[in-house]
Amino acid sequence: MSFAFKRFRGVRPRIGQPSTRITDIVSTPSERQCPIHRNAAAATRAEGSADKWPPGPRAGLTGWKLLRSMAGDLPGALAAWRKSHGDVMHLRIWPEHTVVVTDPRLARELLVAHHDALIRWERGIRVFSQVHGHSVLTAEGEAWRRRRHALVPGFSPKAVQRLSPTIVDTAAQAFAQWPQNHAYWPIERELTTLTMDVILRLAFSDPLGEDVRAVEQAVRVTSAAANAEFYSLFSGPDWLPWKREKRRALWTLKELIERHIQSRLKRPREAWPEDLLTRLLQSREDASEQALQDVRDECMTTFLAGHETTAASLVWWAWCMASNPEAQSAARKEVRRVLRGRPPAVEACQEAAYLTQTIKEALRLYPVAPLLMSRRAECAIKLGEWTFPARTLFMIPVHALHHDPRWFPDPEAFRPERFAQDAAEVPRGAYIPFGVGPRVCLGQHLAMAEMTVIAAQLLRRFTLAVPVGMAPPRPVLNVTLRPEQPLHLAIAETDEDAD
């Protein structure tokens, strides 16, 4: 059974478009033996913790009232409960138990030391598999290790440096099409188009086609559908009449991937470019249809994850720059000083320390994955002073970790200096925008490099400002964290002497 969360940070969802939903949660001084854990608790009894749970808010009979509190203001609810109950909380929402971990040390211990004892939340994987198939994103165990091992070389720091010219050229072409001045520029749409173009060129050596808007719409539809199905009581098969829009969106995305694969297969092997698709095709162990399907699945995950998270991060960074003009001016001055007219390649941008700090601070304020997918314990796990039975669900709220005033004073403020070399250290696990442990984001190096290069080029060319009368955007979660309404900013061509 699963439950729906209607809002994130107090945001009211748009009609017909699902908003934030969170994982199966569980907790509270609940009954000593619930049906789902009765046998597990007996089998894993440990002194002082086998038949009780950490403290947590009162759940009542079903725990549904906890859902209402979290739906109204998730960060506020978690912050309030943490003050009352500590960094390891137990939420009891029938029939599950979920343990919420907001202690950085324990969160890291769970995801690193206990990695082999955990699997991802089963329903979440089933939903993602409808789009991603059996890719590295959805695989578990040996299948996941084999797939990740094959992909790692293509996302290493050295490999990313080789991709730098493509990112630079693609961004330059995109920005050349932007107007010199615009009071209400659809920057979210344009940055999403840009990152989509980058990943298509990197993965398939092909630019965006004329169907770009159809593809963007398909991504939005599938994300909203996935978010809804994570927690709906009944989702039903995709052939149902009311799922027509989702079916069309999935067809659009799969047709995009298939078109690139078939085009590549029709070319002589010696003419294949050096890109991700070529590496995947060459790594096939045989010429079977299943092996080709594996290539399709990995291409789909690379395309979706490779542009969506980067786009969302750049959107929030752009908002932070527009709403903090002094930080924007400082970053622009640094970019000009570091690059000295050179193209903003990855190696050059790595010298722009303050620019990188602004990106990291934007990722802290607006982590695009504010909740890591819940993990299920396959055996008893000892974490801190507690021993949790098999089948326990664990939730790591990244947003709560990033907004903890113990590690980040005045946590809602945009302060890039938090990430300066001489800044006070924070506990390991307090800042995890890409996750942590063996399942840390495979594309983290590519994402940071791409964001830095694009940000540098954007600042060299444009000044960002908040449109007159515009309220701050409200974050909502549809797989990634995005503004509730598509973000628009005022842009103006940068005056070389303005800063």
C-alpha cells in the first residue's frame, strides 16, 4: 500500500498535474508486532531494540494524519518532528514502518556501510522500469554492478574533459539564438532545451531535431505520471483509456531512442563516432534482441537523467543569480578574469572557484533530488543505538540535511561562501546533492562540468534579473525539483564594463 503527498513546501498542486509525493513512510511508538514485521522482529531480536522503534510523532490508528502534516509542509513537518524526536525518527503509516534518518553520519553509514543489505523501494523501481526498462537506474545486485562497471569509464573526469568542446559549442549556439534583451524570457524552457541538446550530442552525436517540443512535453508527461503512480492506491495498466497521454509520451521517447539506434546500426562499424551509443553497442556480448534492448534501456536512462537533473539545477542556479545580483556580479568578474577571452572549457572553468561555489550553494538550497528513493532492509541492520528488523524502509531527506541550521547557519539564505576553501567543515553526509555510497550519481562529474561551462558562458553574455513584481518560485517535486510555474527571468546583454 502507498500514499500520496499533495504538496511540497506548502505548495498547492496545479489541477491535472500531480505534485510532490513521498515514499512509503513509517513510524511512531507503534504496536510491538505488526503483521508485516512480526516474524522479522522475532528473528532479529537484539538487546534494547528488537521490539520497539525510535521515537516519532503520534500516528493514531493508521498514521494517515502524519501524511496530512507532511503534505502541508514537508520540510516544516520533518524539522518540527526532529526537534521533538531526534535525528532518527520512526513514522508508522500502516502497514509499513519507515525510519527517517537526518543525522549526516548515520545517513552516510546507512548508504555506504550497509549498502549490500539494502534494495530500493520496490514500487518506485516498478514505476521507473516502465520508462527506463532494466537499466543501471533500476537494476539491483549483480546486474546493477555489471551495468555500472561498463558505464563508469564514459563518465570519469578524464572522459568528461574530452566532452568539453561539445558542451562549449552547443551552449554557444544556443545562447546566440537568445535575444539581447527580454523582460520575461522563458529561461527554464530554454535551459532544458539546451541540456537536452547537449546530452543528445554526447550520447548519439546528433543535435536536437524538429520534434524538440514534442520530446519536452513527453518528458513532462512521463515525469508527472511516474510521480502520481509512486503513491496512488491504484494505478492500473497503461492500456486504460485515461492513460492515453502517458502512452503517447512513452511512445515519443522510445521512438526517439530507437531512431538513433537504427540509424547507427545502418552505418558501417568503422564509421561509428566515439560516443556513448557506440560504446554500448560494442559492449554487447551477443547480437540478440535482449542485448539490443539493454542498449535501448541504457540510452533512455542516459537521455532522461542526463538532461533533466542538469536542467533543473541550472534553473535554480539562474534564479539564485537573478535574485542575488552581488553574487552574480562577483561570479561574472571571476569568469572574465579566469578565462581572459578563452572558450570556457572544463579545465579553464575549474579555476573559477567562486562560480563553482554558487552552483554548489544552489544545489544545497534546491537539491533536485530532495528525497533519495527509500531503501528496504533485506536483513536486520544496526544503525547507531538501534537494530532495525528486515523489511524496514529507510528514508534520507536530502532537503532536510541541506537545510539543517546546525551545519548551515541561516539555511534559507544564499551564501556561496559556505563552500569556500577556508569555510568551516560540515559533517560528511550533510551535503549530498548527488547521493552517496556505491549508488552515487553516475553522471555527477559530467553534470558539474556541464553546469559550470554553461553557467560561465551565460554570465559572460547575459545579466539575469528578477522580472518586476515576480514572486519567488515555489518548488514542487515531479521526480525532480522544479518551480511550480515555468520560470521566466529578465535577461540583458552584458556590458563588458558594467561589473
